[in-house]
Amino acid sequence: MILLGLTGSIGMGKSATATLFRDEGVPVYDADATVHQLYQAGGDAVEPVEAAFPGVKSGHAIDRIRLRDRVLNDSAAMKTLESIVHPLTAAAQRAFVEVAEKAGADFVVLDIPLLFETRGTAYCDYVLVVTAPPEIQRERVLSRPGMTPDAFEAILARQVPDAEKRAKADFILSTAHGFEFARDQVRAIVALMSRKAAESKS
């Protein structure tokens, strides 16, 4: 089974692209959704994260904005958070791949925002980077609730630059030209991955 890593910097349209793959019937692992579940009431990350960063819990769940404000400009705090969350998301990813493989999937998409930053590319057969011009990226991100220009710049500083990601990618998909343009690109990649999966079986 082929593992296609899907990534892109904040605001590039990665989540929308992941939805396009789902629309084509491809199983997609969503790292962000996994983290959301871990931070929700009853999630495995709630108590260890609250213990490491007292006060970030709201009710029985982690308040993501409070947590972001605590760790974003503190590299040591960010490493502490990653040491808690990354093993949990890695286990969820392995379970997802195992289920998809048993179900007979030819290939799956691993939607991981920090794929390069966490060296996740080592586990992928191919990497797809979603991109858009900086002005479109900025406009998208600053329209998000609770986002500020300072927070946006701090997030960018933690991420591998877009140009570097594109240089290392097997595929590059632009979301700057509309929904149908992106859908056509996704369909072409799905067709190619399906052919490669078939070739590997013959």
C-alpha cells in the first residue's frame, strides 16, 4: 500500500485538498483532527497537557487558544508539548494505516501539517505539498477566529518555508486558481497512485 504524505504551510489550503481526496474515495488520516480528539473531554492528552501547562484546561478539555499562547514563542514549552502529543498521534496514524490496509486500500493520504518538521517524510512513499501565493495565505490565516498577525508570524517561523517544502516535494498542488482546478490536480494524482499501486502488485 502506498503512503502519500500531504502537507503545506498554514493557510495554503491543505485541509480543503484533503477533502478533495476523500471525495475521490481515498482514505485520509487527519493529524489535526486527531489532536482535536486528544484535547477534547476524555482525550488522552488532556491531563498530561494540563499537568505540563496548568490553566490551559477549560472544563474537561484543553483550550487550544490558551495552549497556543503558552507555547508559541517558547521553544522549550513547544518541545514539552510535542513530547506529549507526538507519540499519541503516531499511534493513531499507525492504527489508521493498519485498518486501511486490512480493508484493501491501494493507497492512503496522511494529512500532516508538520510532515517535514517532524521528519514524517521518512515514512511516506511520496509527498504532496499544497501551496498558494503569500498574499492569499496571509489573507486566509488572518480571517481565522482568534488569529493575530503576531501569532501568524510566530507559526510561520516554526514551519519549514514553503519554497523549501516545494523543492523537496514529489507533487505540488496550487490552491490559488479555484476549487475545480485543485480537484483536477487531485484526480490526476489519484489516477497516478492507483496505477503505481497496480504496478506494484503485478
